[in-house]
Amino acid sequence: MTISPDTVSLADIEAARARIADRVRHTETAASAALTERVGYPVFLKCEHRQLTGSFKLRGATNALLRLPPEIRRRGVVTVSTGNHGRALAHAAAAEGVRCAVCLSTLVPANKIAAISAAGAEPHVGGASQDDAQQAAEKLVAEQHLILIPPFDDPDVIAGQGTLGLEIVEDVPDLELVVVPLSGGGLAAGVAAAVKGLRPRVRVVGVSMERGAAMHASLLAGHPVPVDEVPTLADALGGGIGLDNRHTFAMVRSLLDDVVLLTEGEIAAAIRHAHAVEGETLEGAGAVAIGALLAGKVAPRGPSVAILSGGNVDPALHRRILAGADTVEELA
Ligand SMILES: *Cc1c(COP(=O)(O)O)cnc(C)c1O
């Protein structure tokens, strides 16, 4: 399959890195003794849950915002989000003194909405799905002329997320495998473009939850398809990929080696492992790469990196998962 010419290149990702260098952290890549023992090859954790705003989303949001000409940026920005992209864009917009509105569905956890307000942005909460939130964002674009910065299907957002892949290759030169959380595919597309641009033989495997994995269903169908959005411990992986997807579907289809799905119990086990064994506090989406290795759903053949994509878990929810709860229903 060929990638459309406007797809993100390694040069775009390197340019993004220079653009955002003084606004984001180069997060550490920490060796995991327990996972290394478990899989038989060195395993490293890319600690993006320690990124400013608690997730990698700051990379793409900052790059997209800084790519807007100043006179356009001044009108303000709007986005639709499962929480972390909204928080990241709120942070990036505040740094530029720019207005920011974030449209979210009622599935988004309260701690994420509170963080968006705390960063000085306006949360607009309503509707039961990402599609509803998308419509609310389009209304703000039409009525208030805000600039839409999409959460994943945007070349500047993808290039920003790809900067994480450049750091991985620098920090683990003999890399064989990268395991990446997958929802709309901005992270996976950017990381795969960066990693394979520099190391063509490295495998990149995406991980989603069994409940409502839109990219996985779309890859099987051969085109973007809608999915039912249902509550999951990996709330940041919820939502569709957009039926008019222009970038991430094609990139994920051509660049990823495999996509695997986790049960809710496997996600909960990964959150518990991260806390008890690695000493890391992760949200569900941030733990799925560990979950795929623990469940044996991805088999390393050499040095491997698991991307820990976010840590913005509601503290009360986190405590209940640590105490043994395995599904959102048990937690309700
Ligand atoms: C958004 C998000 C993802 C998925 O990123 P996509 O670019 O939509 O695939 C994974 N983990 C966390 C913590 C996120 O916030």
C-alpha cells in the first residue's frame, strides 16, 4: 500500500523536535528487571507518563499549536479529547497566552476535566461519545472561529508524537521491538515513522483494548469503521478513528507490524504490575504495552521498549484497581 504524499516524514519529525525542544521533556527510558526476566530480552520502559501534563500528548499539541501562524493562533484553539490531548493543548495554549476550548464526552473521567480547567482552558462536557464531542467542537469552529487542533489525525500532531520515537532510538540503539498504545493512531503512526525511518527492521506493535478498538476493527475491514464506545479501564483509548480519516489509518496500516487486544483484566493486571513491581502510577491506556508483554500477546526477539503513554489515573480508581478490581463494572 502506498502512503499519501502529505504523510509525515522523518524530516517532519526532526523539525518538530527542534520546534518543541524547550517545551517538552526528553523522558527517561528505564530498564525493567522484572519484564526482562519475564520475556528473556532486555525490556525498557519509555516513561512518558512523566511528561509534563502526564502524557505524550503535549508533544503533538505543542507542535501543532506552534505551527499555526501567530495571527491565526491568536483566534484561539479548540479540540475534542478523551482528556489527555485536551489537557496538553490547554497547557500549550496557556504558554502562548491563547484561548483554548476542549470538548469532551461524559465518558471522560472527572480528574481529567478538572486538570483542563486548572490549566486555564474551557471544558465543554456533553454527549455520550467522541462523535458528540466532535460535533460540539465543529460548532465552536463555525460560530467562534476557533482553530481546530485534532487529537490524532493531523500531520503536525503525528510529527510531534513521533519525537518520542527519536528519543527511543537514541536511548536504546540495538532496539528490536517497540510496543505502543493505540487508539486513533497519532502516537503509533508518529513513533513508527520515526523508528522505522531510522531503523527499518525494528518491529512496532500496537496495543488496544478488546472493548471498542476502532483502529483494529478498521484494519480488519480495510477502511475506517465506527465502533460502539463502551466504558473501559483504558479510557484514553476510547473513540473512533473518524470515518473521514486522512492520515493515521493509512500510516498505521502500512507501518505497524501487528495490533493486539487486551481484556479489561489484563489491563488491570498491568496497572498493578506497574505500581507494585516497577513503582510507576499509570492510567489504563498507559499500561497496555506492559499488559501485552505480561500476557504474552507480544513476543520480543531482542531489546524491547514498552511505551508508558500516560499516568493521569483518577486516584480513587487507581486504589480500587490495586485492591483487585478488574473491570469498570466492578468499580461502578
Ligand atoms: C491518546 C492516548 C493514547 C492513544 O493515542 P492515539 O494517538 O490516539 O493512538 C494512548 N495513551 C494515552 C495515555 C493517551 O492519552
